[in-house]
Amino acid sequence: MTQRTAIESIPNAVKETLLVIPLHAVGIADLPLVGGKNASLGEMLQQLTSKGILVPDGFATTAHAFRTFIQTAGLERPLRLLFENLNTENVQSLSQVGQQARDLILNTPFPEDLQGAIAAAYQDLCQRYGENADVAVRSSATAEDLPDASFAGQQETYLNVHGEIGVLQACHKCFASLFTDRAISYRQMRGFDHFEIALSVGVQKMVRSDLATSGVMFSIDTETGFKDAVLVTAAYGLGENVVQGAVNPDEYLVFKPTLKQGFRSILDKRLGSKEIAMVYDAGGSKLTKNISVELGDRQKFALGDEDILQLASWACSIEEHYSRVRGIPTPMDIEWAKDGQTGELFIVQARPETVQSQKIENSFKTYRLTVPAQSKLPAPIVTGRAVGSAIGQGKVRKILNVSQMQTFQAGDVLVASRTDPDWEPIMKKASAIVTDRGGRTCHAAIIAREMGIPAIVGCEQATTLLQPGQDVTVSCAEGEEGKVYADLLPFEVEDVTLDELPRTRTQIFMNIGNPQEAFRVCNLPNDGVGLARMEFIIANQIRVHPLALTRFDELEDPIAQQTIEQLTASYSQKIDYFLDKLTYGIGTIAAAFYPKPVIVRMSDFKSNEYANLIGGAQFEPQEENPMLGWRGASRYYSDRYREGFALECQAMKRVREEMGLTNVILMIPFCRTPAEGKRVLVEMEKHGLVRGQNGLQLYVMCELPSNAILAEEFCQVFDGFSIGSNDLTQLTLGLDRDSALVSELFDERNDAVKHMIRMAIAAAKQHGRKIGLCGQAPSDYPEFAHFLVEQGIDSISLNPDSVLKTLLEIEKAEGQKTS
């Protein structure tokens, strides 16, 4: 596809009198002339093509053309009469008025001069792209794509339009779509005057993504508002399926700061089902059609890494440009397409993101299910992709087509295969939304965020498993996986104003296991991560024993073999499954807190826990006391696990060197002697993790009496310590912390334990090593937090739900220490 580089300069006074104008002749300042969508396309054509960003050219009808049509045809008065007593809460009345308004426009022919101008502009496109060029015809209202209102999906789009007659008909339908039911309701809800808004139509050369892929991307994380990530979604075929939520797309997450430094900073890749693809309906009665995607293609990612990184880089450039133009940070919502004939990527739309960018950053609201401590949460009925972090409740109301909308009641939980833009009048009444299909960038997700409604998309079986009238709780407060539970479960909401919290001399770190919560909790006051638990990622996201991947052909368990085959289906090398999942998990945590330090503990499973991983039983010994057996450092250099540790090291090297996340500090658990520590460092060096190289720091857990007693010797091997108060208490007092018979003796405040901690802190201070604590005790016992501050500990690492209350105790302790 060729791209015109010459920019036409048309005086503003002339622009205002035109019926049709080339897209490359308008910019963002022309929003009143050609609407938000077309003004943005023109802005990118003018300003960003020099940066290598490709945008299909075309032309637009102007707001002047629309208003002239309405006025000369005498349509304004009958339209105003239609809306005079409209109640948009009455779905039936809204439907009747909307249909009458559209009929008025469609039954009124275009003036000859407007027809001629559109035909001439289309013929110009045909001279450049070939006879009967295929074009996209898109509506662009003068009150859309605003920074505080998306107007997403309000008007119509027509793809694969050919010929003068086809283009004129599509333009006419776009004019009429200013009065879709959803657009009328949305404007009324937002307080926009129907007759102060005009409609422009953009006509662009089609990108042949029907032969390749397309999707949507945001230059901000859509759920948490984390500003340093680009979220890219992709599916096969034309992009309308992704926008409408008709398909569950792939999702890719890219970290912007290190991407800009030239690193390959893909933080995550999630495979979507991608069951259908929208393609040209060659010779059919419609312009496009959906076809089934072959199973093999569904199980592959729709985009390669080079395309993901290219799109993310473009998203950064587009965001930077619009931020300069507007004078404030402007995260963007962008549609892209890949041409299957040329292999080129194109941007086909860009607008300001309208939800996360509008949120006030000085507050932190959390939702939490409050099931009694002695009880467990019930198994969810269905799960899917969580939109937002709230919790909603109500009775299930299935809406499978527009005729059922009148049955919907305020406070119901809307359950649908996917939401249609025409349903927005009822979406705003819902307590929550649950759909079978769609990804985080689909229409349902965008509207749910804008309205502040929790939603779960891509559940696949919601309309089958959820029963009409059933009471349910829709929870988006448990990470990226949303869950629908039976019954109305109790929950609480906490809203904290962050700018009122103090800052302390003692550093406040956080303990993070689940990468899915990292972007949300990183806004809490913190100085980094004191403990990132590698085993959480292995147990919950990888689930497979590493040796079951390196020695897959030796596996004796046929069920384990079959399960591993399914999990690794998209990988040619099975070890890449482990490497990717671990790299993405740790990379996401490191990116969330970048450039603050993130201390990652290498795997600390015990042999019985390793045996519970898929395929693990074959490779693990039977131990009488796994807590005191083959764990931590002793595994890493052993011939029985060396291959597994190699995978951990390779993943950490990727995080630091390929992603550029050099804020990662690696920590060795359960290291019994300094000599053992040296053996582990030698093993790590074999895999390119050399202490001091590229700023790499290596810490050791201080969780054994030997770590405290020999702290000076450990200072010669490692760069810092993290005190694990649970194991240190257990081993100092000779207690099994899991035994109820001696549980009353387990107490981190015991003098013997405190003596060990004093020794370790004093030695670390003497030798200039950092030392922190990552146990639960400071959260449970304020006096223990005071003790640590008195000893001069560098940092205290807390679970996210304990940060706020413990922060206040630490401030109090520091005040007492100086007084």
C-alpha cells in the first residue's frame, strides 16, 4: 500500500466551506470540522509518518456537509420534535424514536453537490489504489474521542466497500447512525445536545487484515492505570471482531521504559481462543463474513515478537505526540491492522483513553471478599478476564438479543454472549457484566470501565452455566482472573488517600508472589519489593516440574505427559514454556516497581511440594522432614536438580538482559554455610549470572541460626540479607511451625530470635551490606516493628494488605528512636 507524503495546506477559512477534504489535510485542531476520529487520522498522517508510522490515507466529509444536508432538507425540526419528550430509560420508546430518526435521514437523498464531491474524492483514491478500490467507511462525530468521553461504538462502520454507489450508500448510513439508539442514550446521559453535534464520514483505503491480523492496543494498562505498559490485543481477520468483543483475542503486554532503551521488553503473552475471523465476503450478499479459524492457528499467537515490539513502539510515539499537543499526559486507545498482502502494519485509528487517565491518583480503593476465616471461598461457577478491580452483586439476567432488553432491571447482573453497543441503555443499570466472548479491549470492557461497573469477559460458558434469577457475586478483586460465585458473598471496600500518608527513613518494601497484582499495588507507598516469590509463579502459572520438561521423554506417568503436551502445545521446545512463563511473571513484577529494587528469591519449594507439580513425583525423594531436607541452595548445585536451576537462571538472565530490568536482585534461600553459597554462585556463573556484572547483586536469606552466627563470613559472599523471621524462629527455637501441639511457643518476639536478628543486623552494618526483613511479624506485632527500627534495619518488607497500618507504626517507632 503506497502512502502519500505531500501535505496539502488548506486555509482554515476554506476548510470550513468544503464538503469533502483529504485526510492528510486535516489535523487535531480540525476536530470541529471532521470529528475526533478523522482529525486524529489526519494528525498522524501529517506528524507521524516521518517516524515510520503507517496510516492509510483517504478523505472525509465535513461537519459543514452534514449540517448543510440537515438544513437544506428541512430535517432539523422533525428531528427535534421526535426527541422533545424522549425518555431514554424507556427502552421501547428509545427504539421507536431512534428508528424514526434514522428513517428520516435515509429517506432523504444527498444533495447533488455532496454526491459529486464524495464521488470525485473516491475516484482520486481509485487512481492511486486501483479501480473500485476497497475502502473502510467510518463515522466520526464532532463530540467523540474526547479525553473524558469515548463515545466508543456509537456510530456505524462499514468495511470492504467498493464503487461509487457503495461508498455513497455507506456514507448515507453513517449520517443516519448519528441517531442509533445507543448514541442517543449516551449523549443524553452525558449531557450533550443532539443538535450541536455533526457527523463526518472518513473513507480510508482498506488494510487487507482479512488476510492477516488486527486488533486494539492501549498505551496504559486498562485495568490498573499503570502508565508504563502497552497492552496489545490481536486476532485473525478484520478488527471489528476484537472491537465488538465477538472473539477472545491474544493479549501482549510490553514495558515502555526499557522498550524505549532498545530492549525486547515483552512482559506477557496470553493466548486467546480466536475462534472466528472476519474476512471479505467475495461475491456474497454482504461486505464481510465470519469464518471459523483452524484449530492449529487458534493455538498459535497471531503476532510474532517483532510485530508486537513494533506496535508497542508506535503506541509510545503516538502517546508522546498527543501528550505534547495537549500539554498533559495522554494515554491512547489505538486500532491497528496488518496487511496480509504486503506484511506491513498500519494504524487505522487513535483516540485518547478515557477511563484510567481520568482517575485521581492520590487514592487507593480496594475491594475484598470477607468470607469468615474458618471458611473457604466456594469454587466459582465461571471465570474469565477481569475488567476493573471491583465487586458487584445481583440477580442474573440473560440478554441474548435486543428484544429482551425490556426485561432488564436496575441492579441486575447482565449476562450475554457479548454486549452489543445498542445495549448501552441497560448496561449503565447493571451491577456487573459477564460475557462469553471478548477481551480486555472489547466494547463491553471499555463501557464497563467508563461506567465503573465490574465486568468479566471471555468466560466462554457464562450463558450456559449462569441461571436466570440466580443471586451471584461477580469478583474482579482477585487479580486478572474474574470469578462469578453463587450467592451474595460479603465483601468490604476500603478507600485510602495516599498523599496523607507519611514517608519513613526505614524503607518499606512489599512481598509479591502474584504478578497479576503487581500493577495494582505498586501505587501504595513503597521503596521496592523485598520478596518476589518465584515458587508462586511456578506453582500457579507453570504448574509443571522443570525436570518433567528437560527430561520429558523419560516421563513414566502418561497422564502427566498428556497434560504437559497440552500446556506446551504452542512451543516447539518444552523448556521454553517454563522459561517464558517464569520470565514474564518476574518481569511483570520488576516492571511494576521499576527502577526500584526488586529482590527475587530463587525457588524455595521443599521436596514434597516439588513432587506435587505435574510430573514431579518421579524426580523427588521421599523425605521424613522436607522442611529440614533438600531445599534451597543445596538443590541448586546437585546433579539431581542442576538442570532445573539452570532454567531458573536462564529466565532471570532474560529478565535482566533482554528486558533491561536490571533492578532485579537475586536471593538464595536456605543457604546453610558460606561455602555452600560459593558453590551456588559458581553454578549461576555458568548461566551468565555473575555477581557484580551488569550491576547484578546477590542476596541471601537469613533464616538459619548459622546465617546469623556466621553473618560476617556470609558478607564476603553476598551483597545483602533478607531475614525470614518464620524459618528463623522455627529453627532457633526447634519448633515445627506446622504442629498445633507446640504452636503456642512459636513467637518471633522471643529473646533468642531477637538476639539472632541483632547479630545479623550488626554484622551487615559493619560490612556495609543491606539487610531487611520479609516476615509477617512486623504486621502482627507493633512492638516487633519498633524493635527492628531500634536495631537500624534498612528495610521491612510487608504483604500489600499490611503496608498502610505498619507504615504508621514504623513512623511512630522512628519518632520514639529520635526523641
